[in-house]
Amino acid sequence: MDQERGDQPVVEPIPHDTPGSECEHALQHLYEYLDSEMKPEDEQRMRAHVAHCSPCLAELSVEDLVKQLVKRSCAERAPETLRLKIHEQIRIEAL
């Protein structure tokens, strides 16, 4: 048995991508968290996890940045003629 100090065993962290780990759960539900689509208790669980898990916090930060960049890039409105064509096609398809 490896020992760190005295008779205290060395505690190996659970690998970040271990199936069933808290990290795996956090990564699977990252976009639900970013989009505020989680139940309050799940959101609290996610917040508590990323507060203590650097790899998940880093992943969350990167995904949030990408989401913000996409949102900022998509702020332009389509030309009115294109918008009218799209609305017309939607109306035709709905019939």
C-alpha cells in the first residue's frame, strides 16, 4: 500500500472521464446547464461539482465562451427579401 505521510493512504483521484463519474455526468449535461434548462437541484449539483473540479470548470468555460461567440456572430438579421422567402416556404410546407 502506497503511503503519503505516516499511515495515511494516498488517495488517487477518479479519472476525469471514468464512466459513471461525477465528471462524466457534468460533461453530459453541460449544455443544459449553460442554457439554464436544468432542475434547480441538478443545477446546484453541477455548480458544486465545477467549483471543485478544474477539468470540468475549464470545459464549462470553453463551451460558454464558444456559445457567447456564436451568439455574438449571429446577431445580424437576414435581409428582408430572404426572410420573406423563408416565411413563404414555411407557409407552403405547413399546408
